[in-house]
Amino acid sequence: MRDRELYAKILGLSEPWMVVDVALHVAAKSVTVQLGRDDSSSLACPECGRSCPGYDTQPRRWRHLDTCQFQTILAADVPRCACPDHGVKQVKVPWAEPGSRFTALFERLAIDWMQEAGRSATARQLALSWSEADGIMQRAVDRGLARRPATVTPVLGVDEKSFQGREFVTVVCNLERGTVLHIADGRGSEALKSCYDAMTTEQRAAVEAVAMDMHQPYVLATQNAVPEATIVFDKFHIAKLAGEAVDQVRRAEAKKLADDGDDRLKGTRYSWLRNPLEEDLEQRRKFEPLRSSNLKTARAWAIKETLMDFFGYRQVKRASDFFRSWFGWASRSQLRPIVRLAHTLRSRLGTLLNYCQWPITNAASEALNSKIQWIKYTARGFRSREGFRRAIFFHCGDLDLYPQSF
Ligand SMILES: [Zn+2]
């Protein structure tokens, strides 16, 4: 008798539901709490709430929070009612969402765990199968996306994320909050278009600036969908392109020097790629003579480092003058990768200058990137794009994931 009252209290049960029986299975380390319902109370259609006649009952079981390490199962014969408009429907129970085999409180616990530890570890810890844990995550994300209000976001970041090596998804994020807003398959124009299509007219009209890599499909999709928005090329992406140009110069020169028995460039790859502001004294002391040498690589490096000063200007005129003089230097450098870089950048100068007005970069979503890395790591690979998409929304969507609690 007493444990029935105790469970009724713990479960927060109210009329017409009550605890009928509590069965302890010591060997199996489990507790089954049998719930019953006052037959005289009326049944409500889950769709319209109308009071309807009973049809039949169906036995259902839900996993609940453990009781002192005893796996706890709620069991009940749940009535179905016959609604003239909606047909035969199972009535809602206050402790679980329709169709779930877990109580709302258990799902909350699993969601909390998964946010901290990922899916596999949670499944192990809570004795769930991988697909049960996955189902809880899936319902959480569906719920969160359905509840998400259509708020306006003036500054967006667009980026591609890889998984399984050569598979990509396009991720649109809120750069101010570092949260993921949309995810689409692939990294083409269509992918980004589908993200813009998912936004409301008001949301699209409110977009003022979009940060992205110099990736033409993204540029085109953005110009089409949000023509008023300013496109800003991510400066870290430009730095990466310039770094690659320096690396090409280094590789060719290192080979040539090595043929002549000069190994000055051997093992220096990362010294040229590293941000000089981040190097320590020892690194600087070692690298300085190389940097100020008359090697082609040193010249390419200086051109690259100077280029990055472009992003320090806030006045379009000054930035534009700076670029012109940099372009003159780079284009006459006779270093082929650098000349190519200079021409690529000049053809995009109009957009590059937008940075003066909108000094935004996708690095604002750096925290997001490391989180996505963590997701990939803890998931140990994704079976599908859909699984990857779901996990990103679960961890980075800032969604209201919990089931409705009672
Ligand atoms: Zn109905």
C-alpha cells in the first residue's frame, strides 16, 4: 500500500490515473509500476480534445528513471477512444509523449546525458540500445525544430562541413550566437538555396550580411535568395588560400635547393604557415634568418603576411589603395602561385572590400567548429548524412529539446 502511494507521489500522478500495483523483481533488478485509470472518467480525443466514447484498451510499457539502480518500468492499459472526426485514437498519458517507449522524465535524463557525453556513451550508461538512444535524439530534434520560433538573424555564416571523408553538408549559422540554423546536403548552390528557402520572407528580408568562403555556388545562391544582403569573404579562408600559395612556392623551391644539396627549407612547412603572432620566442629566433633570407619562399611569405593587413582597414578608399599597391607587388613577383592568388583576389575585390563595413568572419563560429569536431569524434562516424545533420542540430541548434513534462 505504502509503496503505491510513494510511486503515485514520485510520478506526480493525478486523477484519473493511480498506482495499482508495484512489483519488485529482485533478481532482474527491476521494478514494475502498474498504473490504472478510473473507468468512470471521460476520455478525450488526443487530436481535438473532445470527450469521446471508449473503444478498447491496449497494454503499454514505458521505461522510467531508475529507482535506486532498479530499472523502473511503468505499465498501463491505455484506453483508445472513438472520435467521430479523428477515428480511433489512443488517449494521451501525462507521463510520456505519444508513441514513446520512455517517460518524459527518462527522455530528459537521456537528453542531458547525450549533450554531455554523446550518443554511444549515453546508450552504454543508461542501458539503451544505440537505436533507442538515436530515437530519443531524433524526437528531441524534431520537437526542437517544430518549436523553434522564426526569429530574425541579421548576420549569417555559411560553411561546409565534411564527414566520412568526402561527404559534405552546408551549415548556416547565426554568427552572433554561434548556433546552427540550417543544414543541407552537399555544398552546391542548391544546398544553400534550400536553406534560404526554409526561412520565412521576414527572415530573408532581415539578413544584412553573410560570411562565407570564396565559393562561387554560395555567392550565387546568396545573391539570388537575399539580394540585399552584403556578402563578406571569410578572412581566415583568404589566409588559408594565401598560405597554400606560399606552400606551393616552398615545395618547388625546396626541391630545387635539395637538388643542389641545400636543405635550408627542409622541415620548415609549418613555420611558414603559422601565424607569426602565435609563435614563441624560440620559434621566432629559429625562423627569423630564413624569413629574412633572399629565398623565393621568404618573398612569398612576406607578400602573404602583408596581404593580411588589408583586413585592418575600415575605410573602403584606404583598403582599396592598399590592395592596389599589394597587387602590384604580388603580380610582379614572378612567383606563379602568388601571381595567380593576386589575380583571383583582384577579380573579387568588390566583395573583399565589404569587409571594411562588415568585419565579420566565420571564426565567430569557431566554438561551433570544435563542437562539430567533437560530435564526429564521439559518434565514431555517421551512418548517414541525416544522422550527422541530426547530431549537429541536437548539439549546436540551441533548441528546446525536452519532451513536455508533467
Ligand atoms: Zn478528435
